[in-house]
Amino acid sequence: MSDAPTGEMLMRQDAEEHLRKGIEAMFFAYRGFTADPDRILADMAYGRAHHRAVHFINRAPGTTVNNLLEILGVTKQSLNRVLRTLIEDGLVESRVGTADKRERHLFLTEAGQALEQALSNAQRDRMRAAYSAAGPEAVAGFCQVLEAMMDHDLLRMYRLLSETDK
């Protein structure tokens, strides 16, 4: 019997190599995707948690703290720390709910909107260049892969946010 790998073994090894490369590409792409906003945030002594909060408050003005907790998947203590600094620095406004006084609705101030715009513009520029270089078919495939990687609940949240664009 030959020690040479079979065709099936080679296909499995090739698939594993593609998976490894995909995982590494995600790591490096994420580093690139976050690099520009990280530089902007570093000047303000903020981190990625602040960026995510500002992004999703912008996407859904008036969102509740509980909704933001669900979207971000962080602890209440962690989010409260982030929101406290954003509110103290005049970037986010917290308003008491009209229907339920226990609810806190979050809005970006003008300064918060300006920060969000700067952060998003940096990422849009990078995405626009990548989309342009890859072409429409690759972009559609990329989006399909990203959605396929999301857990059911995350995909549901993503689609709910996408529906607000219509």
C-alpha cells in the first residue's frame, strides 16, 4: 500500500488550508478595519466599546439602554462605564422614557454625531476601496459569508437594523 495521500486527503488538507487562511484574513482585515477609528479614539482616551456604542446609538436614535446591551452583548456594568463617559463628555444624551420612566433613551448630541461621522467615514473609505477592488460578485459573496457566520439571534438583530434603512 502506498504512503502517498489520496485525492480525498488532499482535498481535506486543501480545505483546512483555506479555512486557516480565511481565519487569518479575518484577523488582519479586522485590524485594518479598526485601525483608523482606533487612532481617532486614542486621542480622546476612548476605545472600541465607545465606538460601538456611538455607532449603534447613531443607527437607532432613541434606542434604550437594554436594547443597546442586547446589540453589543456586553455587561450592564461595562456599558454603564462607557455611557457615563460619553454622557459626561457631551457626546450622548440620555432621556427618560415617556411611556416607561425606568427606560433611558439614548441620542447622540451634535458633538457625538460629528465623532460618529469621523469614525464611520474612515471605515467607509476602507470598505469602499475594498469593494471597488473586489467587484460586485465578490462583495455579494463576502456579505453572504458574513451573514452565514452569524448566530441566529445576531442575524435577526442585523436584519432588524437593516430594515430601518428601507
